Amino acid sequence: MVKDLLGLSLSTRLQSWCSTFCAYMGMTRRPALENNVAKPLELPYECPHSGFKCSVIGNISELAKHLKDDHNVPESMTRRPALENNVAKPLELPYECPHSGFKCSVIGNISELAKHLKDDHNVPESDPFSSPPRDGYEFDHNLKQSRSGDLQNPPGMYAVFNCYGQRFCYHVEYFLFGIAPCYIVFLRFMGEETEAKKFRYSLQISKNGRNLTWQGVPSSIRDSHHKVCDIQDGLVIPRKLVLLFSDESEQELKLRLEGRLWKT
């Protein structure tokens, strides 16, 4: 026990003898005694929660209570062995299902949610058409609307792209800007905001001599799709504008969306 507390150099000088009883200590350990002696020496740690900029510091017991009460971390992740393994790095907290069709109560890690989206929401996971890696990944999508104004492809999440070993949710959503109906196209990163900032993406529609382009940063799935729509963080297409990108002779209005995703 003294070896563990005092370190190798000092314990070598003691030569495994107890300074009080002058007896050989051997390798006998007393966990209860070790905990009592080590407790006053326990150094504070920063809160390992990676989803928020949290400034709380404390020992293992204090952080366990803080994570459970303030960040709703599952109890299994706040038990001492699990927490000790994570105080030096951010905890991967579970994410809510990012599907935008309806409120889904499923939570899990990224791999679990990707499988859930495919199995339960019929959202395919695919690799976009790829140009050379230095130029990023390219993808395209045809958006169709009848002349009556009905969107034949219902709004929602269309695909999960697998790029650079990460996953990105591709959305086409519908919202009202005042009383004007609009579509918004955007990507969401399946991970934390700090990691999402390492990527950029662009979207554009081009036809009839016109071009509409958007470039931005994928939002994290920690932010709901409602928030993305509210702040219009994507390619916003007013429904009336669709007419300018379609041929009058067509029975339906078609938009060809082209996108590119790259790492900074």
C-alpha cells in the first residue's frame, strides 16, 4: 500500500519495511485503508460532459452526482470505475433520434441510431458519389413538386451519408416564412458540435440561367431540425422560386439539388 501511495523511488528506499513496526510488509493490501488514506489526496477533475461548456470541477463522487442531476447522464455511466476511465476524456453521451418525421423517444450512440433510422424509419445509409478526396464528396437529389403545389417527395430526412468515417443526415424540410411556404435543405452531423465544425458543405440548384447556392457548416444532431429551420441554417427555397428553375411545359416541377461535403 505504501508503495502505491509514495511512489517507486521512495518505496525503494524504504526497502519494503514498515517505518513504524520495523517489519516486512510484503504485498499485502488493504483496500479499505487505501481508500481512507487516498481520499484526502484525491485531486479535482473538470466535468467530462462534452455536450456543453461546463465549468464544474470536483472529485469523482461530486462529478458523479453532478452528471446525474445536471446533465441527465445514465447512472451506469456515473459509477466510479466507468467515470474514472472517462474523466480524462469527454463522455460519449447518448443522442436522441434525429428523425424529423415525428417525435421518437429512442436514444443511443451513433451506430445504434444509424441502424435505428434504417430499420425503423426506412432512412437508407449510403456513400455519396465521390470525387477525389481532396475535393470532397459529391451527392445529388431530385426534388419534385406538382403544379398544384404539392411536394411529391414528402419533407423529412432522406438519407444518412457515410463520409470521412462520420455520418451526416440529409434533410429536406418544409416551413413557413411568415405566410410564404418554403423548403429548406441542410445537413446535420451525427456527433458533437465541436466535431461538426471540422466540415463544410455546399448546396446548389441551377437551371434556366439561374443559380442558387448555399455554403455552411453542418449542425450537430444535438440541435433539433426545428432549430435549424427557425434560424434558416441551410439552402432556403421559396416555393414560388421553384417555378423559375423548372420548364413551363413540364407537368411537374423538378429541382435537381447538387451538394458537396468536405473536411477543412
